[in-house]
Amino acid sequence: MTATRPQPRPGVLAIDAYVPGKSSAPGVDKVFKLSSNETPLGPSPKAISAYNAIGKHLEDYPDGSASDLRDAIGRVYGLDPARIVCGAGSDDLLNLLARAYLADGDEAIHTTHGFLVYPIATLGTGATPIVAPEKAYTASVDEILTRVTPKTKMVFLANPNNPTGTYIPFDEVKRLHNGLPAHVLFVLDAAYAEYVRRNDYEAGIELVATSENVVMTRTFSKIHGLAALRLGWMYGPAHVIDAINRIRGPFNVNAPAIAAGIAAIEDAAHQERAREHNTEWLEWLTEEIAKLGLKVTPSVANFVLIHFPETKGRTAAEANAFLMKRGLILRQVGAYKLPHALRMSIGTEEANRLVVKALAEFLGKAK
């Protein structure tokens, strides 16, 4: 039968569109947005200055290869800039990877509570997303490996994972890689790597440097505080970088983002301040929320996943409504198959204390 209008390719209409965290609470004067894992410290002042300076030359196209930014990243991490590609956020790079390496009939594996972009990017290519169950809200290497078939072309692993905040040690990451066929592209999404303070964690640089089928993606949206500019980067084998450069937009990173990104990644002191703030308040929030009788999944990132009972009057949805009326915006995570939980970004001291106080009121435990 002849179609009466243009039809999207198979898989597109099966996508549940990504819904960002809410930014406003109607009727509330002061809002604390804790729904999108943004740094409460904001960007480096040096990044702001670099961004403002570009405003004098908005008529100029940016450097299409972001060479100065790639050089800066290379200096900071000791990497070959030729093996780095930049994008409009790491999600841009995740979609480019899917476009370059997935086709109709292929399969890509992600875990139950993995980043929503993974199935979206997979379905958009006509491939099939395969879900590997997690254990204690943590990726399971064995569950992933048992789902590898001849159709598997890609494995996505967020480490640490969003929205759970959990991670797997580097030895487990290497075990997963060792169990994958050579033709399967292993995508390590390390968006929250800078926050992790565990000796058994590694973002993936070593594995990429010694492998032909591993890439690592990173972002400037979290610890660097440049979410509004949409900026990310990827380190990978030369042949993967070559493939991505062939399909990405010629100016997929704008000039203000490049300038701010260079300044941000070179400001180690600002990053350390953000890390110290996060470490202090991550521990405090985990302990204080647990004292209220709510379960908090142990997190190594800059957010916590708070679990609520299904009892009427105590549910996650009711807690969310209660907090919203007080200008405290957390993230509902039903789309992540976590309908009974809320994700809270680590905020300012004021915001963190207000959330704990409001939760105590909600649960009838206010002092």
C-alpha cells in the first residue's frame, strides 16, 4: 500500500522522547533546580571570560576541528589530540557512534537503568536495544556478556551510571571488555568521572589506549559547569575517530564553547573546589536522608537516588509534589524504570539543607 505522507524509518516512532529535568515550579518565588546534575559552583570565572571574549567575533565560523580544544584536552590528560573528537555534548557523540556503527537488524546492549540516550540512539538507526539487568542498581558484567549475540555491534556502559550513581571497578570493566568479540564497539560513558574518589575506578583512558574497539566519552556539562554550551569529547582508536569525523557536522562545536572549554579544562583549582564541595555534601545528604528512613543508593557521582515506599502518602510522586511546592525540584525517574525513586543533584549548602528539612516534614519527622 502506498503511503499518503512521508514515513520515518523503522524504529523512530518506537522512541520515547527524552524529557529533561524540570526547571520551574509554578507559583514559587525562589527555585532550587536539583534535577539536572548541574554543578552548584557554576563554571570557572576563566571560562566565563573566555566565553565573553568571543562575543566580539560572532561573525566568524569556529574551527571545524576544534583543534585548540583538542590540544588542551590532550595536554591535561596526556593524550594524542588526533585521537580526540569533540561534539555538542557527549550525547551528540553517542548518537554519532550509533549512526556510524549500527544498522537495521543490529543490536546494542545497555543496562536496565542506563542513560536514556542509549536506547534512543539505537532505535534511531533501526537497530534493537537489548537490556541487561542490573544487580543492586549496578551494572552486571555477567548479565551483559550473556546477552551478546552475533547481532551485537555495540555495548554502552555508563560508569558511573546515571541515575543510580553506582559504578563498577576497573577490573570489572576490563573483564567485560575481554569477554566482547573484537568487532563489538565498547562505549564507556564517563560523564561523571571527575567526581569519583575510589582507588579501584578508572575512566577508561588506559583501556582505550590499548584497544581497537573501545571509546570513552566525557562531558563539560557537569564538573566544568558548561551545560548551556553543549560540549563533550571522545577519546578513541584512530579508525573510530576517522569514521566519526566523516559524519559529524563540519561545525558541530561552536566558538564560545571551544573557548570556554579550553579555559575550563585548564582550571584545575576550580575543578578541585567543585570536587571537594561534592564529596562533603554527597556524604552528608546520604547520611541525613537515610536517618529519615529512606533508602539512598550509594553514589560516587554528584547526585543521589532516593527510594520511597509505595505506601499512600509516602510515595515518590507525592514527595515530588510536596517538594515542588517549596521550590525544590528533583528529578522523577520513572522513564528509567524507577517509579518509586527521585534523583537529587548535589546543590548548594542552602539547597541541600532545605531538601532534608522538607523531606522530614513530608515524612512527619520534622523536629
